[in-house]
Amino acid sequence: MVFYFYKHHTRLNMKIEIPENKRNIPSLFVCSDGTEVTSAEDWMNRRRPEILEILHREEYGRYPDMSDVRITMKVVAERSGEKIMNGRAVRKTVEVESVRNDRHFIFSFDVFIPLNAKKPVPAFVEICNRGSMNCDPAREVLSTFYPAETIISRGYACAAFRTHEVAPDYEEGFQTGFHRLFPEISENRPADAYGTLIIWAWAASRVMDFFEQEPMIDEKKVAVVGHSRGGKTSLLAGALDERFALAISSCSGNSGDAITRGKSGETVGQILDRFPYWFAGNYKKYIGHEDEMPFDQHFLVSLMAPRLVYTSTKTNDAWADPASEFETLIQVNPVYQLFGLEGLQQTERPLPEQPLHEGCIGHHHKTGDHNMDDYDWDQYMDYTDRHLK
């Protein structure tokens, strides 16, 4: 059993319970000037912008200056009928083109919308970091990684984009996909320049742009979903784009939803050895020096407050370290209390197949390996039914 000691902020009308800092992680409630956050206004106006700046500078990098990038979006195909989910949905293929000077790139995504909905419906955006057969728009190949038929049957719209179409998931010197728009950055990368994760997050926001234009989607009730590297991206997308009502992260582990200090499994050094292009160059400073980081992953998850966040873990996923993933949620819980909201339903880590759905921070731990499957999606939709529908 895990025991926590609590400190109370007496200057608040509500009680804020700060869990024991067993891993010596930086405080969410102390600003860079040493002053303490004591209200939701303090959080939104002072601490949240500071945390976002730290993560841009030290871990994920910054967006380039997009002021001279022209983005256009169009529906290039629309189909319905018996061949589209047995007549239950309309499928729209959307093309996003970005142009800067004489350079451009295009990516596309497919949207399914319930055909007979009486009013605008909530929706999911899936960040598909696997092969196209895991989000096949023709639905000839069905995958529990993206169960679009089930999502539609439960009254939601859904869209999925393929990360490799936006920016490649290999070290290619930032020359193709989105990266080709900014050759000057590719040739001389600042230490806080964008990594690939933040560009995938940018693409999720372009799907949200379309949802705002689509009359049959309720853009106020959209969840962004991802697994593993996609889960890191979904949390980042939710942190950067406050239009997302919910961020769902499956098994995102190191540099995602798992506290780094004291973590087992994957380390910062190991993730940067394999995937340095996901991050800003500054992140390399902390290889072997994690205790010197002016942040940890509770910083990222805290940026969802007061909006909804949901994480899921698997019993056999030692690389991601479920205990460290849940520790992040415990540390973020007091931020929701600042807003007078219930965050975590409980601070003891749940047993497998005992989901926590009551609070603004949802979670489940499932028997199995590093994956996102139909059980996970059932829990995501049950949680969304409760909090968004």
C-alpha cells in the first residue's frame, strides 16, 4: 500500500492536497520567481505558460514561425451507402496542403460520421503511428487499434491521420514531409527547434480545424487519442491546443506520461539513442542527468487541466513502467483541485480491469502487452460517455 503525506494551502477556499514528493520532482505549484500558485487564475495566467515554455525549450522544441505558411483544406472525396459501414456512416477524405514560398506538402485523413445523427456528435482524432492497415479507410482490414465501426455505433464521429504522411518516423535530417517547408532550420537547427512529435501534434490540430467547419461534429467535444509515441503526441497535442476537450494516452511511458526520475524500463538516454529526432536538441543535456531537469512528465499532463485527461497502461509493459505512469497522475491531481474539480478517483494504483472513470483524470490498467486494443477503446468511450455526452 502507498501512503501519502499532504500539505494544505490555507489561502484557498478549497483544500489542495499535495502528495508526497517521493521522487524529488520539480513542483507544479512554485513559479520560476519562487512565488506559489494559490488559485486557478495563478495557474492559467502564470504557471501554465511557464511550464509550456520549459517543455518547448528543453524537451519537445518549438513550432517554427508559421506566419508565411498558407494552409488550405478541402474534401476530396465523400461516400456513403451500404459499402460504408453497412450504410451507417458517411466517409469524407480531407486533404491538407501547406505552402511556404515555393515549397509545399500535403497530408490527408479520413473522417467517419454517423449518417443518421439528429444533432452534432462528439468525435475522436486518432494519431495513427502504425501502418495504414491499422486505420484502413476502406475498412477492408479491421484493426482493434482503430475500431471505427464500434466508434460509429456508439454515436461518435472519428478521424485518423497517419503520422508517416506528416513527418517520417526515422532519422532523415528533417528534409521531407512538413520539414521540407523550413530548409533553413533543417540546415542549422537551433537547440530548441521542433522535434517530430510536435509536428505530429500540429497535424492533430489541423484535423480539429476541419471538425470546427463540419456541421455534424460537435467541436467542443473532441478527444485526441494515441498509443506509445502516438500517446506522447496526444498529450502534447492537448497541451498545445486547448480546443481538445480530452487527451487520451495509451502506454506513452518515457517522455510521455511516466515520471522520469526513479523510472524503470526506458530511460532518456535510450529513447534519444533511438529517436533523437522526436525531440529538441536541448533534451540531450539530461542524458544521465535526469535529476537536473527543470521539469518532469507531470508538467506535460498538468497542462490538460481543467480539461479531461485519460491514460491507460498494461501489466506487461515494463518498458513504459505503469507505476511511474500512475505516479504522474497522482502528482497532477492537485492542479484539478485548484479548479474545484475532482481529478483522480483514488490515489492508490488500481488493479487490472478496474478502471477509474469518476474524475477529470481517468485511468485504467489492463492485463496484457504494449498495445491499444478493443478493451482500451471500450473504456475510452465509456469515460467519454460519462464526461462529454
